[in-house]
Amino acid sequence: MDDERARRSLVFGSVAATYAEHRPGYPPEAVAWALQPLVAPAPDLLDLAAGTGKLTKALVDVPYATVTAVEPDPAMLAELRDRFPRVRAVEGTAEAIPLPDASVDAVLAGTAWHWFDPEPAVAEIARVLRPGGVLTNLWNGDDTDVEWVHGFHEAAARGRPVGFKPPAPGADVFPPHPAFTAAEQSEFRHGLPTTVDGLLANLSTHSWALISEPADRDAAFDRIRAYLATRPETSGGRFTLPLVTGAVRALRR
């Protein structure tokens, strides 16, 4: 991982509680699709770069599953442990997973793959997965096909990304590795109930906001707030932010 990406990947701990409260989770349909190829009746699941447990929350509802969470940021890991005390949670990275060989049936990463060094990460994931296991990359993005969502991105951006921009459909996110089959992709639409203040709190936990000059970040948030005040979808108080969860899945040979 290059130095800039490594630096940005560890800025989230300063806002761990806000991240846990305001970031979206993952729809059950996406998790079911991610795990559909598994035949193990009681699967061992690894949430890799688990953050505060946004994906963990969905995994603990998988029947008979045992969930392990690995996360490099101590503050994010502490938040996860507070919220999911029964989940085994350990400090580690995608490039050096602190688990034995062939110890899990599925590795899932939720809105985290862009922080990994892909080639060593895939090699490590291949090491810890059992044959027949699943690797799935999931990511949440705002559904900018919805006109008002596109509008608030445009109002805020001025050349700066707002929220997380997911890979284009069909993106080859996994580097080639002989241990894995060709990847499949799907997507799932859902929504996050929120308010304008909640949406801005969500955006405040994104890396662009955390590393921006405070004046630039505040100006972007002011533009978002002003735009949303003009929209009937969002001006009345609570609303649902339309989201798309993308998913890419490959099988361990």
C-alpha cells in the first residue's frame, strides 16, 4: 500500500463513534448472495477490515455462523468490540491476516477493498480460505441514478468526490490469482433512513472530509445543506437516502 493510501486508511478512528452511528449497513439480500455458494452448515466467516462492524451486524445474523472480525485501526476495533462483544475481534490487516491457513469458509470486505494492497491481500485471503470458500467484496454507494441524490453530489463536489464512488459495473476488482475462479458481480438497492444532519454526519466520516481543510469541508457541507433545503424529498425532516450495494464474488478452488 502506498504511503498516502495507508495514511488515509487510518484516519477513521478519530470519528469511530460517528461512523458507527451514521454509516449505512448492508442489506441481507447482498449478504445472502455473497454466501450463496457455501455448503458448510455452520460456516466460519471473516469480516476483513471490519471497521466498527457495519457488515459484522449482518454476518452475526447468518444461521449457525461463527464470525471473526479483523481491523487495523484500534479505535474502530474498540467500537466494534463494544457493539458485538460475542464476536472474536482482532487487530490485523488484509495483507497480514492473523488467522491460520484454511481456517474460514468466507472472507467478506465491506467498503474496504480500495484500502487494500490487492495482490498481497488476495494471496493472504487465499491462504486463510478453505477450498470451496468465498471471497466477496461489498461496497455501499449513494444511488446517483436518483435525481436529487445526483443533485446534492453536484452541489457539493466542485471537483471533489462526495461519499464513496463504487467501481464501475463489471470492474475487475480482484487481481488474477490461480486459487480463485473468475469473479461474478451483482448489486442491491436499499436505503438509509436519516436527516440532513445525519447525512452530513455520515459524510464527515469519509476520508475526503477527514483530510480536507476545515474551511473547504464546511463550505461543501453548507452547499449540501442549502441544496437539500430546496428539495421536497429532504426538506421535511426525515428521509431515506437511496443506496446501491455492489458485490463481487469469487470462489476458492
